[in-house]
Amino acid sequence: MVRSMVAAVAGLKSHQSKMDVIGNNIANVNTWGYKSFNYNFADSMYANSTNSTEGSARNGEAGGRNASQVGYGSVMSSITNEFGKGAPSPSSNPLDCMIDGTGFFLVGNMINGSFTNVKDSGLYLSRVGIFRVDSNGYLVDDQRNYVYGYALEEGSGIPEVPASAASYDVANAQLDIANNGDGTYTVTIAGISVTTKQTEIEEMIKDWISNVAGKEELPDGTTPNPFQNYNVGYTNYRGTYNGEAASTGITVDLAVSAKRAGEDANRALLYPGGNTIFTGATVTETAGQNREAGVRARYENQLSALRIPIDPRTGMQYEIQSYKINEDGTIVGVDKDNRTITIGKIALVIVENPNGLEKNDGYYYTVGANAGDVSATEANGGPAGTIMGGYLEMANVDLANEFSNMITCQRGFQANSKIITVTDEMLQELVNMKR
């Protein structure tokens, strides 16, 4: 008679465990990348009241008989993870991303060098793509774990270097102003004189520039004009002029740049012998640059931590101003010179048996003994899927289903409690029989 109580207690325990699973699912309804769990019941051990016997058709023999069994309640059969994809949620961070498929991100502590064996790497698998760039230029998640993928081959992924023009910063060039006595003034810079009706120094300088810069000949008809192939900009001046007599104590700062780009183009501001036409001034030259063709990105076939590459021209990391993640996992950035820089390609991991993964704290998984084959691949639209940049994966918890399971679990728990109550009343009747 107490078997019913044993069965009911087992039912209470298993229903309580199922409620624990349901509670955990609901608690994580807003956890990025969370995969819901299912609790599965199994009936417990059985005792045979009568054993089965084989029948015999011989003369005088009896037929067969089925076994009569009594169970001892229910227990947990398994707790399985539902790895269906959660809904995408837009993110304002361009480095946030989610997987549109069954793959996993590969993250963890730093591994020096490259590798191919994911299963023995000791790294974590994750479905949450909350990524950032740290102070060393590495791509990391919000738990400070490095993100692994396919880095650029050395000497590839170099952006085009556009041609640039030579330029000169001219400081403290001599500015001479003379009053011509007829309402005009003669303004002289770099030995070139221009007549102007302007009375303010700043306007005189601008008038000089408009008559000299980019002109085939000077105002007096002299050729060649040393500023014919140059743009000239006014920066600043120092000194005063009273407008009466000639003045030679004024200096001006100018910004001069060649109209045509190239390493050797339009550098005629230096006369033969190396004497600049800006006598007494400080001239800082920035040489022009010829165009250098870019080198197409090629990727290593082994895994490594992803990092902003080094600019071979400067020996420093590119100064990335903005980022984007493409569907194939390629991370590209735009640097301060508005060039597109390829950083690397995020790897995805395919797991033969995802339910063989073991859950860790946070949103990480480790490879369990029953996970089967584990391998890395590119995000190519196959089983691993593609990567959606600018999105995060929401939990795949179905609240309607969880509340339905909660109700049936509660009713099951109540029913098992009732079995205990009824069994207790039957035992009480048995005790009372002696009175």
C-alpha cells in the first residue's frame, strides 16, 4: 500500500525539477542568445506482481500469461537544449552581430600563434556577438574573451594609396607694402609685386594671391610664373602698416600646394641651387606621393585572434573610425583617410551534436565528450549560416509554451500531492481497524 506514496514522492521530485527548468527559461527570456531547455519525464523502475510465462499447446498444458507490473513513479529522462534560432534584435553598435544558422562563435583567452583543432583548443563556443575592439586592437566580446577567425595573410589587404600633391607651409615670409600716392599700393611677397587698391593688409594679401596663384604669367607679363602650378592659401600675418610710407616689417604665413599630384610633380618652388623664393621664411615641405595600388585581401587557413592589421607605410595599426561586418564574417573598417581596411574574417564552428555541448556561466558552451565532430568554417550560407551585422540574437524562449508547461506541471504536482494525502488516509483507516 505504501508503493503509491513512494511513486507520488518520486512524481513530486520530478515535477519540481521540471518547474526548475521552466523557471530558468522564463528568467532568461531577455538573455541574448539563450537557448531554452526541455525537461523530459521517464517512468521509474517496476516491480513484477506476476511474471510472464510462455504458453504451451500440448495436451493438458495451460496458455501463456503476461507479466503484471507496478511502477514506482517518474524520474528525469533528460534535459535537452533547444538550439533553434532566436529572433534578431537591431543594435546601434556596428560590431554587434548574430548568426543566421546553426554555427557558433569561437572565443576565449589568448592563444599565441594559429591552430586548426577547435575541440582541443580549450576555447568557448558562443551564440552572442557583443563585440568590441580593445586597446590593443583585438576584437573581444563583452566578457573580455578574444574572438577567433581567419586573419589576413602577410602582405595582403593593403588599401590603395592615392596620389597626393606636394605642399609647403610657409612661415614668416617677408611682406612689403608701398603707398604709390595715387590710391594704390604695391604688395610684394617672394619678390613678386602686385598693385592693389585694397587698404587692409589682409585684403592686400588676398588680392596678391588672386593675381599670382595659378596664373600663366605675372601681372607685369613676366613668365614663367613660379606659382603657375600651385594653389596658395592665406593663413596669418604679423605686423602693422600705417598706410603712408613703405613698410618692410610685416610677415605672412601661407599654405602652398601643387595642383598636380605625384612624388616629383610641381616642386619648382625651389630654384636651382636650393634657394627658396621665400627668402628668410621657414618653409616646411611635404613631398607628393605617387599612387600605390592596393593588394587584395587573402586569409590564413588557420585560426587566430582577430586584430586590426599594421599599416606597412607607418608600421602602426590603421586608425579605424568606423566598422562593418559583412554576411561572410568579413570585418571591414574605414580609417581616418577614408580608406576601406579589411581586418579579418570571423570563423563559425559547426558542432555535430549541439546537445553534447556543456553550458558554462554566462552564455558560453564547452565541448562535451558526446559533441561529436567539431570544426571551424567560414560563414558561407551553409549549415553554419551567415552573419548578420548590427543585430543580436534574442532568447528563443516561447513564453506561451512555458506558461502552458507551468500549468500542467503545477497540476501534476498537485495530483501527486493528492496521492500522498489519499495514501495517508488509507493508512489511517488501517491503523483504526485495531480499535
